[in-house]
Amino acid sequence: MTSDEKLWDSLKAEIEKEAFELDSSLGSEIDELYENVRTHSKSPTLHDSQDLKANSKSPSLNAEAEAEELRIMLLGARGSGKSSSGNTILRCNVFNTDMQLSRVTQFCERASGNINGRPVTIIDTPGLNKTNRMEKEVIREIMKSVSLYKPGPHVFLLVQPVGNLTNEDKNMHKTIQNMFGKNVWNYTVVLLTHGDRLEGKMPNDVIASSDKDLRDFIRTCSGGFVFFNNKNMGNFEQVTKLLEMIDTLVAINGRSCYTTSFYPNSERKIREKQEKILEERQEEIARKERELEENYEDKEELERKKRELWREEEEDARRLAENPSRRRTLTGGLTRAPSSVTRSQTFF
């Protein structure tokens, strides 16, 4: 084991030990620990986040960080504030936050932005709670969308409102672990929305006074927690703090992303087959994309049609991967024209 690896193992152990005792006397120690990791390590794998404010005193991102896209996947229940949080991070309203049932996120959606030279991509997902769509359909939608975040997200942001854990929250956490595998929590930051309800209280004091279930769950997530006030999108300090926490977590994880190898065995096999099928179909998909480019001059409409195409291809590839015996039957369906959808918000 190299000295750098020993350093990160030591830091990770200390964070897990210290960061979530969560009483007010430890709040400053937690902040100091993150600051020491961010600014004092000489490891080339650690890079600093850049403050989004014009008068920032934070160090600029190094060239390696500037060149690398940071992929963030939002998870949470419907109405938790996932889409609003994505908009706050990217500083623009790219995700639909309409609470009408027909307008909430129904598909995995991808939006990218540039935060002071830092390319950041947000992947929004449908809510993991029961609506008019069966839970199985929602899970399948999230799992089949491999193209949006390949080779994998660097971090999962588990978004939930401030408050004690409900039984529905606990069931959702089990669902997430069943979907992605037990290692998912090593790549997770808990983002608590409705930060405006703090009313001057310190975040650590709020968590310290919360129920044991919430404290235990936060302790499970290696990335810690952060409060977000999506009613104040101009507050760039909260975004800066979040990116710093993500940078620390990414560094601790050796700058790796959450790849197919981390998934449960059954899901891993399906995804590997799905990716192989999509790879085999690459030329045909490219041909279809060229046809769309010839037929649609409007850029926004063209991108929507491309997303429809990819959703169709991923759906078919997923079905074939789940049931290889149907491959001959379904292969003929792969060439069908993509069906229309109500709405898509994909940005490249």
C-alpha cells in the first residue's frame, strides 16, 4: 500500500469515526476535518472546488479537475426536491419542478452545465415512491438508462426533506440498496432540502436533535450531509459547500465512479448484456440519429427525438438482456420508429 493510499484510508476512517457524532460541540471539528482534507493534502488525486461567487477566495480548480466531467445522480421520493436541487446546482431551471402528477419527472433526464470551468452533469430520476406508475416501472426506468451516465456517476445525492425518517423513507433506502448494491452508500451524500426551515439553527444541532434512525442513516453514507435551500437559488455558498464535499468523497473513493461492477450480481449481468447489445447496435443507432438530423432542423426538437430514440433502444436492449430467449423475436422490433412521449428535458 502506497503512502497516499494509507493517507486516504486513514482520512476515511477518521471521517467515519468523527463526522457523525452530531452534537453541537463537534460541528466545528467536522468542518475543520473537511477543510484539512480539501486544502492540506498533497495527493494529486484531490482537487479543490471553486466558489461560484464572483468574489470567491477559494483556490481555482486545477487542470485535471477542469477537464473531468463530474457526474451527479439525484435519487429520492417524488416531491423531495430532486429537480429543484438540480436546478440550484446548475443555476438555471432545466428540470421541471411542476408538482402536477402529469408533469413530474417520468424519465431519467440529463442536464449539463459549466460551473466556473468545471463541467458538471446532473442526472435526475423519477421519484422512488408509489404514484400512478408502479414502483417496478420506476425502478426499471432508472436502471435501463445506461447511456445518460456511462461509465457511472461519481456520486449519488439522496434528496429528502428535513425531518425524521418515515417508514416510506426506510423502504426507499432498501430499494436503492437492492438496485445499486450495498456499496452505494460509499458514494452517497445526503442532501436535506427545505434548509430555510433551519431558522438560524446550526445544521449539526438540527441533526443531533433528530431521531436515531436519521442519524444512523447519515452515518452510513460516507459523503455526509448538507442542507439546501432551493428557495434561494442565488445562494452559491451552499452549492460550493456541496461540491467541496463531493470532491472529498470522490478523492476518498480514488476518483472512481460507480461502475457496473458494484451492482448486485443479477443486475450486473443484465447491465453487461444490455451494454453489449447497445454496442452491437451502435452503427444502426448512429444511422437513425443521422436520419433525425436530416429531418429536424430545430435543435431542441432534434435532441428530444434523439432521447426518444435512445429510450426505445435502451428499453429493447434491457428486455433482451433480461430475457435472452426472446432476442430473436424482439430483434425485429429494434428498427421501429421511436414512439412519441409527453415531454423530455435532456440537455447536452
